[in-house]
Amino acid sequence: MKLLRNPLHVSALIAVAALLAADLSVADAQTAGFNGLGMNMGNLSRLSRAKTRSISPENFTGEKGKGGMATEGTGKNAARDLGQKWKVSPCVRIKPGETFEMANIKGPGAIQHIWMTPTGHNRFNIIRMYWDGEKEPSVECPVGDFFACGWNKFAQVSSLAVCVNPGSGFNCYWEMPFRKSARITMENIDTREMTLYYQIDYTLTEVPEDAAYFHAQFRRSNPLKYKTDHVILDGVKGWGHFVGCYMAWGVNNTGWWGEGEIKFFMDGDKEFPTICGTGTEDYFCGSYCFINPETDQYQEYTTPYAGMPQVIKPDGKYQSQTRFGLYRWHIMDPIRFEQDLKVTIQALGWRSGGRYLPLQDDISSTAFWYQTEPHAPFPPLPDKDTLEII
């Protein structure tokens, strides 16, 4: 008691207690502070208690210590001399009209990377994603368009969100958080069986309250009606942000086709949008018709945030139209909304007398955004004939 009556001793004890509390708080932060989400080069050195898991045909559930256990699978014959643990189940085959469940994960957590290489016609392979037990998908899209490669022909894509690598390696790095569950399916609407190799890499961890859910939606106008805008996205209700789009654009006229403006109508906008672009190539971070000034030809490009990785030129025979693949990711500049969102783009060229010409092109788009749930129902996905690339 005499010790505590001395003010200097009391101050010393308080200081020691404060240091101990600081040490404990540092220890707590080191063990539980970083949830392993929002990965980038700046936080790559940080430790986390998040649990890394991966689903593939060699581990359909992603369970710890359950990979490579298959004794039956598509590689059984090739592994007949080697047996279990030797690539017995590297892929799955999906029959015509069949929907295969690629993943069914219990949360909380987040998908951080998806790789796959599907065979068949990629407009006829439909990927869907469902969060937290929802009945209607938050993602519904032909798989090629989801991976910025919508013309069913290979194009190298080297961006932050999506990479497409030889020979047909589709990769995406969109972070996809979920709190209760995540479910991913692949539907084969073709008349031929498809083979699918895939890997879904995810982490089991706490998800912040302000983390929204990932969404993607496909639309096609073929041909676009005269003097109308192509609708990239409409009917979105809730709080969120638009993070990009991919477009497969087939022109039906000669001449330049990209004078049209993209428009973002948000939070009650009616006739006029809050954000209005100045031209199609401007929106995709190019300029002056995407022309290389040295060659006087279209120049493909693929960068972290924007690109035109694909230009399919007429072959002088049946492939008579020029087709373009373009992407724009709003990673550093998301388009934020609090109530609703609509996104449109014009197809605009030139006619005589220096006048604009409204075009009737073949335009497909895939919009990517995050928002709170529940989301508004999607319009029906186009049927097989409407999806087909001819």
C-alpha cells in the first residue's frame, strides 16, 4: 500500500500497464488484424489467419487434405499404371443440356481467382454465380464474354481483372466476397459434350460489413435498332459501384463506327445522364479511331485497365464484317451509385455532309458491378439462336 501512495510509483505502474496493453494490441493485430482480402503488392508481406482453399476436379469440395484422392475420373485410363494421386481426375465432361456445379462453398470468405479452359463454343457455355443462398444468379453470362474473349476465337488479354493466355487459358481476379455461401455452375446449351478444366481459388475469412457482392450481366443487340442506344445495364436497384464492361462489337457498315457516347444514368437520372462520354474509343482509353499512325491500321492493345485485344478482319470470303473485342475496367475509378444505375452506349458513324449516321451493328456487352443484395432480377438470357455467332 505504501508503494501505491507514492505518485511516482503509481505513474510507473500506469506506464507499464500501457506498454503491456500496447503489446497485446499489436499481438492481436498480428494474429487477427488482416483478413487476407484486398490483396495487392503493398500488403503482400502481411500475415493473416485467412484459410486458403481451392476447388478443382481433383478436389471438388476444396476440403483440407482432400486433394488428389480420386480413383475414378477422366484421367483414370492414363493413370492406370500409376493409380491414385496421379492425375486421375483433372477435368469434367458436361453433356448437352446439362448444368454442372463447379463449386459450393460455405462462408464467410471470398473467391480471389478463377482459371478454366472450356472446350466447345464459348457462347454456348453459360457461367452462373449465386451468393448466400440466393435463387437467382448474380452472374449470368456466356463464359467467353465473361473472360473478355467473346467472339469464340483466341485473343491474348493481359489486364488486372482478366487474363486470357495461350492456348485457351481464361483467368479472372475479381474479388468475390460472400458471407454464407458461394455457388458456381456451368451450363452446356450446345449439342456437343464439353470438357472443362478449372480451378477456383478462394479464402475463408471474415468479410467486412461494407463489402458488396459481385455481379455480371450479358446483353446483345443484333442488330441494334435504328436511332436507339445499346443498353449495357438497366434496372439495377441498390447501393454499389460499376467496375467495368467488355464489348464484342461487330460492325455492319464500312467506315468508322465509334463516334457514339457512353452514358451513365444514376440515382434518379431520367432523360439526361450524370456522366456522358465523348466517343467509343475515348471510353476504352484509346483515341482517333484506334488507328496506328505508322501503319494506318487498327492497333490491338491490352493494358491493365483498358484494351482492344481483338480485331477480326474480313477474310475476303464469308467472314465479311470487321469485329472488335474491347474492355474497360473501372478499378481505380469506379462509377458509384446509391439508388439505381443504367448504362447505355450509342453506335454512331458518319454519312454524307459531315452528318452522324446511327448504326445498326451487332453489339454484345457484359457489365461488371458490385452492389448490396438483394439485386433486381436480370432480364432473360438470350436463347441459343440469339447468342450464336455467325
